[in-house]
Amino acid sequence: MSIRHLTPLDRMLSDTQRALETVFGAPAAERPNPARGEAEVVMEDDERRHAAGLMRINHVGEVCAQALYCGQAAVARDASTREHLLHAAQEETDHLAWCADRLRELDSRPSLLNPVWYASSYAIGALAGLRGDGWNLGFVVETERQVEAHIDEHLESLPPADGRSRAILQVMKADEARHADNAEAAGARILPPPIPTVMAAASKLMKAIAYRF
Ligand SMILES: [Fe+2]
Ligand SMILES: [Fe+2]
């Protein structure tokens, strides 16, 4: 999506529409759901609840990714950085839609706190972006690497029978790794301490809350 010719007001309206769609709507995926080839296997109630808790965390992660990238794009100085961020956000929409599909299949729901997750991530993204485009891309690399690591944990922790969630997470993991590589190639700078540690602590808190709420 190119917004190079949009005015600041157009951008604000487009950001607001995107936020509302992400939090309250049902954004559609462009690619087919990776779970389509996996049979639904009946799981015990506690396994199903655990799988839903993990997929709710992943769904929140994608809500945060949308918000971070839109917040960063809103203040990006360079048009190519903005394009890069908005293109990454577009790919995250597939992840968002697949996680929402899986939550429905598990008879569960997205996090009740999604408006809070979105607003806080947008603000963090915009603050990071104000430091400059190298920082902006560095923030993308750190976010994607941390998401990749927590997807690995979830692949270990999912009930063995939940092939459908696992298929979704495997494609997401490959995408997140590519997003990080692309941002590195585009000129990301390495974030200094304690930023990566603070980001990991915030993400740990989010995961603990989103597992249940
Ligand atoms: Fe993602
Ligand atoms: Fe990503």
C-alpha cells in the first residue's frame, strides 16, 4: 500500500480505520490459511484451553505488530522506510486473520484488552520512530526476533494433537524471520541496552495477561 501522496489528515484517517479494523473488525488474509491441510483432532478440554491461550497470545502479538508498524510509519522520515513498514504490516494481517480463525475453531476469543494493546504499541512505535529511521528498522528487527523466539516456545508447548495451530505458527515463524532479515538489509541499527531487555519484559507481561484475558 502506498501512502506517499496522502496528506497528514488522510494518513490520520487511514491509521484510525486500520486500528478499528484490527481491533474490532475481521481483517482478511491474502494467503490461504496454512492449517487448511491439517485435520481437526478432538482434544481434551484442558488441552483446548491451553491451545486457545497460546493462540490468543499470538493474536495479541499480531495486533501489537500492526500497531507498532503503523505508529512507526506515521513518523518515518524516509518514504522507503514508511513503505517498508506498511508492507510488513500488510503481511502481518495474514497472521492476524489466521490466529483469529484458529481462536474461533478452538471456541475461544481474542483478548478483551486488544484496544489497550493496540494503543500502547502504536505509541511505542511512534516514539521509536521519532529517533530516526535506523532506530525504526532496528526496532523492527528486535520485535521480529523476539516474536520468532516466542513462537518457538509455543511450538514446543502446543498440545501434540494441535496440528492446525502448529501449521499456522510454522509459517508465521518463517515470515517473522524474513521480516527481521529485510529490516536488517534495509539499514537497521542495533538497539542499545536496556531497550531489548525492556521490550522482552513488556512482552512477558503481555503474554501472561493475554493467555487468560
Ligand atoms: Fe506476524
Ligand atoms: Fe513480522
